[in-house]
Amino acid sequence: MISLCPLHVADYPVGLKSRVLDVRRLLDAGSDDGVHMIGFHGMGGVGKSALARAVYNNLIIDEKFDGFCFLENVREKSNKDGLEHLQRILLSKILGEKDINLTSKQQGISMIQSRLKGKKVILILDDVDKHEQLQAIVGRPDWFGPGSKIIITTRDKQLLASHEVNKTYEMRELYENDALQLLTWKAFKKEKADPTYVEVLHRAVTYASGLPLALEVIGSHLDEKSIQEWESTIKQYKRIPKKEILDILKVLMLWKKKRRIFFLT
């Protein structure tokens, strides 16, 4: 019996419900007619991984599969540990076998083809950036059984086209109302903020351009500040070029985590 273990989607999964329904339609959820493969594409920080986790949770509860696997951080892990490592994780998760030894990427491809060919699986490849990653893990739809659902997330739409992933979903920024809700939850841990913060919240939302990661980091960085400090910090943010926003905000988030650890030790 396969244990159903939902994934943590996000602290505040704002704006995902309608997108999950869109993806379910593209995946022809509930159908065992063929293997359905879809690619999520969009810029970093826009929420592709969160949507993939939300769809994964929705499918494993709603449908019966022979196996499940969410391969996160494919780009990072393939560079660090090699594709054989990811192939082992995939086979181990779906087959329920711990000791799977692979001596090469080619052996992994052969084993995936032979062992998973008749199995209905749900497989997520998160943050793919090279064609060889797709070739080694989801080479062709016929590697898996009918009814299988495969989701690939990437920043590179052309990568999906090169692998003949015909169904794609462009992950766009949050609508203004959803962005405002996410920022409010992150900064104040409640649905509505004090009315005196409404104007500055709107300015922060405009600056973040609807990017969930930017909104979360801004909210976490400003959660304990006064409205005057919000005003000052957002003015500083506005001087940062848009292309640098996520890198700057990630540094701020890391600094804040380190500061908390310092005070705890």
C-alpha cells in the first residue's frame, strides 16, 4: 500500500486554487487515456514549484496511482550529485525499493523504461534547465503506463519545445488582489492589515510586480517594522533595478535568518 503524503505547498497558498483547476484540465485528470505531460514555464520566483506541489497534492488524493515522485531542485541536484542520483530517487520512490544501484545514466534509463513501463505514475521534475535531464528521466511518454501525469517546471520554454512537451502552462504573476493578500498574510500573519498600512502595502505590491517570492521576502523583512520604516525601505527598493530584485531579496532573507539564529545562540 502506497502511503499518501501531501507536500507542503506554501505558508500562504494564495491564488493557487484556480490555477490547479486549469492544470487538471490540461492533464485530463481522471482519464487513463495515454500519458499526459505538461510543462510549467515562467521566470524565477513566480510560483512554478508551489503550483506543481499543489497539483501533485490534488492528484494523489483524487486519483489512484501506482507510484508518486516529486523530484525537486533538479538543476541543483543533477549538477551536485549527477543524473544517476535523481534516477535512483525516482525508481526508489515509485517502486518502494531502497537499495537501487546504478553504475551509469544509461543503466538508469534502461531500468526506468523496463520497470515503470506499465505503471500509472505521477512524476514532477522541478526546476529543469537542461535537455539531458529530461532525456535521462522522462525520455518518452511510453516509458510510463497509461494515465500517468508528468509535470516539468522550468524557466526555459524552449527546453520544453525541444523535448516535444506540447502542453504548456505559463506561470504569470499574481493578480493585484492576490498579491496584496499574500503580502498582508506574510507581513502581519492575518488576513487584513491595519488601515494605516493600506497605501504602503499597495506600493510594495506594485514594486514586487506580483512575484510571490518577492512579496514573501518583502513581507518577512518588514513584518516587525513601523509604517515609517516601511516607507523608507520601499523607497530604497525602488532604486534597485527590476532584474536584480530577487537576488537582493534573497540576500535580505538569508541575513534575517542568520540574525535570528545569532540571537538564539
